[in-house]
Amino acid sequence: MPIRRELRLTDNPILHHTSELLSKDRAPFTHLLPVYVFPARQVEICGFLSSEVVGKNQTGDITGASKSSTELESPYPPARSVVGQFPRCGPHRAKFWAESVWDFKSSLESIGSGLAIRVGRIDDILEDIINYYKAGKGNHAAGVKCEIVGVWITAEEGVAEKTDERNVFRVAGIKGVNVRVWKDEKFLVDDRDLPYMTPKAIPDTFSEFKKTIGSLRDAPRKALPPPDMLPPLPTRVPPQPEPFKVPDTLGGWILGLSKPLKENPVAMIAPEYPTGAKSQHTYHGGEAYALEHLENIISSGTVCAFRDPRAGPLGEDHNTKLAAWLALGCLTARQVHEYLIAFEEGKTQLGQCSKGYAEGENKGTAGIRTELLWRDYLRLCTRKYGCKLFRLEGFKGELNFQWKHADNEKVKQQVQNFIEGNTGNPIIDAVLREMYLTGYTSDRGRDVVAKYFAKQLGIDWRIGAEWFEYCLVDYDVSGFWGNWQYCAGVGNDPSWEVPSVKMEEVQEKYVRQWTAMESKEYH
């Protein structure tokens, strides 16, 4: 059972179905092997290379023993972005990602299961597992044969994820193992309840899409309950294939994912963390922490204060900050919806003393649902347009602008200044430095920076999108690339426009905090 972006027990269709089969004594299997693979295409895994298995040189000495992780030879190419050649996952997201996987492992263990965590490619790991059991290495102690009877995987919309699914079918087909792909349950409104028979029928504007939903508050299906218990892991589980060696602690995973990034920093002159500056995103990855945060924003009444995160002064952030957990599937949109319903109808003790409790839907809770639906829409656009998500001409398919490219020395320097937060524009630099140093910045800040990069500098917008992918903890392929297309003017909705930010709309404290700017320099 390869796990991808469903790092949760609650509202997990595969685990729910498995638990039901087990409770009715109808499971056609005795054991379950959940496997999570840190994908070599999306995150740098050379920090897990074992020098003990790299090989020997002509004198018989083991090579690589004193080398950095990036000097050891990996069977996979570096996980670099296509245009800007940045590492695809930076240190903030790598840490949050590792925490989320480890939390899921702990959750599975608490109900009698477990999680094998590996690095590489899903199809390579799957092939190794199938070969292991076919060779009889996984047989039980009493000599009882252990064999794989099926592979279950949840569908995703990303182009790379679809490639993984095809490769899983290919490997399993060769080995004679059946594969079942389950529907993705992360949508707020289940895509099976939408009126679109084909991806081509999905509207090209969000406003038109929203009209087809009807009452958004009544549209979501119910979240699935967490499983009470699951089948145990097999008696013997195949190890991580060479030349990698995986750790058995969370700290080891964080270290291995961050090591290559420290050895090869992207910014030549990285901004220093300003004294007194505070991160807006100090959260821990994992389902347990996602639910804790969700309960906190309900209890505090923050959900009622929510407003369009792309409006308001730059420096204020009214976002729920649930995006990082939603992106990894530690939490689903309909779980959020059900918490909101309970608050609106007074069916929870959370937020009893808050304004808006038991008063029905309000502007804040309605706004949160709209933001969750926006995430749905961008995922459906990925389904509709596929690889066009990453093309310079975007969903529109028109190259009606002369984009600058980084093969020009002047442009190359502009890009370097951009990633170092040294553009000379105090507003832009404040946002860029906060993003680089903390892994987070407000949606308004992101849009302003994206518009500056694409419209004012006129540089290939994909470089900016790739830099966001590296920096931000809440990266989501459909959401990030879809938003960048809109900011660059190549999205499928020509009416969408990023409003410019005026100096009076920016909190002076925010700019001075991240750029160490004197008050007189600000005005």
C-alpha cells in the first residue's frame, strides 16, 4: 500500500475500507504493509546515501567515506527544478514533511499497524518489495508463505504523480500483482458530485465553477471515521534498497533531508534572521498537530475573523494557516468543513465563548469554505490541462509576451537578487526574506511578489514559481503553479488580476522587521 498525500487516519478511504473488512471478518488478506516513499524526483535524498555500499576504489579502499552527501553517487538525478535548477524542496518543508510522515507512522502503530519509510521512486521500491516476497524472504517463521495479493494506491492529480501511478501499474503488471487506484478524498466537494463528465467540461473561471456547486455549505460529503484497528505488518519487511540507508528516528530523517541543502546553499549571500523577527508559521507537521491547530482556531473564534487573505494591509495575515497540512493530506477540506458546521450550529464545546458561536454561517466561515473550494478548482484545472500547468504559455497556450530568461547575465543577476531578498524594493525584499527564513509569508505578499517578478521584471514566471516551491512549507503543486499562472497573466481566467500594493497598505513594522530598515528609509 504506497502512501502519498494521505498522511492521516481520519477520512482515509483505504484505511476505512480495510478496517471495515477486518471488522466483518471479510478481509482477503492477513497483513497490511503501508509504505511511504520520499520521492527522488521531488526531494533530495542523497543525504541517505550509505558510504559503506558506494563501492571500492582500485586500492580496495571504500570510496565516499569522507565525501559529502552530494559527492556520493546516487542512482537518481538531483531533485532540481527544470528552469531555475533550484532544489525542489527547501529545509522548512523538508522538516515539516518528515514530521508529518513520522506522525502518521506513530498513528498507524497505535492501532496495530506500522509504516515502512523509504527513499527512491515508488515503482523501484514496489518492485523490490514484490521480488522480496516472491523469493520467499518474507515467509513467516513457521515457513508459511507470505505473498502480495494486491497493491492499493490513492489517485493524485499532479503530472509526476500520474507518472508514478502508470509506473506502479507497469511494475505490478509484469509481476502479476493486481492494482487498485482509490479516489482522492481530499476535495471539499467530491468530484463525483460535480456535473462535469470530462475534464474538458470544467469551467475556465472560478466564478462559473462555483455557480455549479449550489449551496457550498451543503455540498461536501461526510468525512470518513478513523479506523479502529488495522491488520499487522508482515513478520518480515524488506529493507531499504542500496545504496541508501534510512534512519529509525525522526531526527535522522530531518537530518538526512536537510544535509544536502546545507552543503550546497542556494543563496550565495543568504539574508540573516533579523533580531526580534517572528515567524508566522511555527507549526509541527502531522495529523495530530493539524487537528490541534484546527481546534485552536475554532476555540479562539479566529474562523469568524477570517477574510480574503489577498486583501488587507501587507503585514497582517488572517489566513487559517491550514495549508501545509492540507497539502500533505494530514487533514482534508471536509474535516475542516465539519468543524465549521459544528461551530456554526453550536454542536461543539469549541469556541462557546466566541462571537458567532451557534449563529450559523458567517462571513469568516463562508470565506474559509470558498478558499477550500478554490483549492479544489485548481486541482481540477490540473486534471484538465495537465502539463500546461508548467509551460511558459500557461493554460492559455499563448506566448503573447516577450519573457526574459536567465541565460542573460543581467537577468541572471536579477534572479540572484530576487532569491536573496536584495531587489532594492523594501516591500518585495521583506516578503522574500520572511519567506526564505521562515518558510511562510501571507497570500497577499505572495501575490505581490509574483506580480513583481512576472510583470515588473518580466522574467520567466516559472523561475519564481520554482523558488516558491523551494521556500514555502505549504507547497501544493496545483495551488502554487495555478496561482502563479494567474499572477503572470497566463491563467485560464483573463479577468483575474492581482491588485497592486500601495505603501500606505503596508505595515511599516512588517517591512522594518524583515529588512532592518530605518523608519526614515521606509517613507
